Amino acid sequence: MPTDQIRLLVVEDVPQVAQYLRGLVSSSPRVKLLDILRDGRGVAEQAVQLRPDVVIVDALLQGRVGGLDLAAQLRQSGLPASIVVITVPQRPVSVAPDHGVDAVLSMPFTGYELITLLQKTVEAQRSRDPGASSLLVGVFAPKGGVGKTTLAFNLAVAVQQHQGARTVLVDGSLQFGDLRALLKVPADAPSILDLPIDRIQETDLAEVLWRDPSGIDILLAPPRIEMADMVTPRDVEKVLSLVRRVYAATIVDLPTSLSDLTLSFLDAADVILDIVTYDSTTIRNTISVAETFRAIGYPASKLQYVLNRSDSAGGLDPGVVEAAIGRRPDHSVVSDGRLVVEANNQGVPFVLAAPDAAITADLYRMAEALVRARRPVGVPA
């Protein structure tokens, strides 16, 4: 079972049962209770916003939308979540995935039975999902100017070239499209906006991707700032779900702001790489963001720190970063200003321009660590 928390949404109109469920899951660090809804109406729309891994529905739900009808509606809506139906022995319910019943739990049940069933249900869902073993990395920084986009681009190339994992780079900085400028992409090149709104197919994806000379595919941000408002969190979820089925690795270059769109990328990520440097403002913002991630419910294992320009302390005590984040950085990348600037000006990855450079070795080590951690046990490199 991955270390990520199970995001749980409950639909229950009996206060006593709702309170009992809340008490059971509140004692488990493996489960994050998103909300308890009392009415079946509008659940599908709220689920899109809350992005649960599992939805628990009471089969005896009263109101205009009954429990089993709600389960069927959620399945028909395409919600990428498992659905667990709770019932009583006098009203048995059969497992029927096509109708939205992935598992059934009969009352009364213990906390152990509930948590075990949730874990098994999520594991089964992920094992059926072709993209379950793929790697999705969000590259984030709480402040600009720390080399985030350059690292995201070179990391994507390193994962594909050095680790042999077919990789797509997604420009999640939807307003400013940093990758367009870095890679000197034509203004009329397709972007995420060129994907169909309703049902996205693999053939649609292939038509809008930009193939970089380095060999990786890139899904670009819109060419103009105002166009970013046309992309919704639901669009992001659909796109990421598709690319995970097609690519072994997805690297997302994220903006520094924590908007709803950014959170959609972050929620979907297996790993968040938080870029930090020896800069007092960056360190302060890093601490603030870490507190926000904890409040959201991200497990500590999801967040990894990258100390960029690790050999340039700028007069600060080298231990200041460790003290701020509470641990040693997971990855470090040395500085090589001349190489990086020249490579960026030419629109090429420095990992290919200078394969023997120390900074390239750091990127290769980071790529190897990320892919190795995601690769299932027993699967050879």
C-alpha cells in the first residue's frame, strides 16, 4: 500500500452512524476524512472538488436520491474513486462494480474492519489502473528564481534518457507558460486547451504534445495569460489520469502560487519536489508551505526537498536549511551557472549538453532515486 493517505468522503444521513464513522477514521493516520454529506443530491459535483479515493454510501440513504442510485450515479459520472456501500444484515447488497458497488460493509463493524476494507479497496482499484505504477512528480518552489523550471526540464530528460522511462513534461504554470520561453516553442504550438473538454482519448493527447529534440514529450500551457482561466481542476484531473496511462513518468513544472489548479496537480502527485536554496526568503516561504501541506493532509513521505545550488551558501550557515525543514534535504544539486545559462539560452537540457558535469550527475542520482522508489518490488530496472 502506498504511503499516501486515503481520502475519504462519506454520504450518511443518520447522525449516529455518521458520528460513529467519524470516530473510527479519526483514529487512523491512514485515512483523511474529507466530509460527511447528508443528502445524495449534488454529491457528484462535490466529489469532483474534494477528489476522494473512496466514497462510502449508506444503502439506506433517504431522500430523493437513494443510496444505491447514488452509487450508480457516481460510477456513471466517471469519478475515479472506489465506492463502498454500508448496509445492515436485513438489507443485503451484492458487489456490482458496474453499478457503483465496489465493496460492501455490513453494520455493525469495527474500526479495524473498516480501515482494512478501505485499504483493500484502494489497492484493488490501483491494481486495475494501468497508470497505478507510473510516477507523477510535481516540481514546486515557494519562490521564483530558484531554478525550478530548469530542474523540471532536466529531470524529465534524465528520467527518460538515464532511467529508460518514457516521460512527459507538463507545464503546470498555466498563466505564464515558463516552458514555452525556456524551450523557444512557437506561440502557435498546441497546448492543454486544445484537448477536448468531454472525453479525452490517447489520440487526442498525441496531437497536442510538443516533441522536444531531447526526446521527451511536453504538454504546454496556454500561449496567453488570460487563457489559463479556461482550464479547470476537473480538466487537470482528466489530463493527468490519461498521461499516467500512457507514460511511465510524468514531471509537472508548477507555479509558485497555491491556487485550486496548483492543488489539483499537487493532489495527484506521488512526490512533490520542493526546491529550496540558501536564501532567507526562500527558506521562510518553504517553512510556510510545509505547514500548509500538513494542514491539507499530505503525508510527510510525499514531500521531498531539493537543495539547489547546494555549494553556494551565500554567507548563510549550511545548517540553516536542515534546521528549517527539520531534516536533511532528500536531494542536492550543485551550481554550475555558466553551463546552465548557456544550455538555457540554447533551449537544450544541460544533462545532455554536459553529461560528465557534476550537476548532471546530481540530476541522474535524483532521477534514479525517484524511479527506484516507485518501481514495484521484483520489477527489474
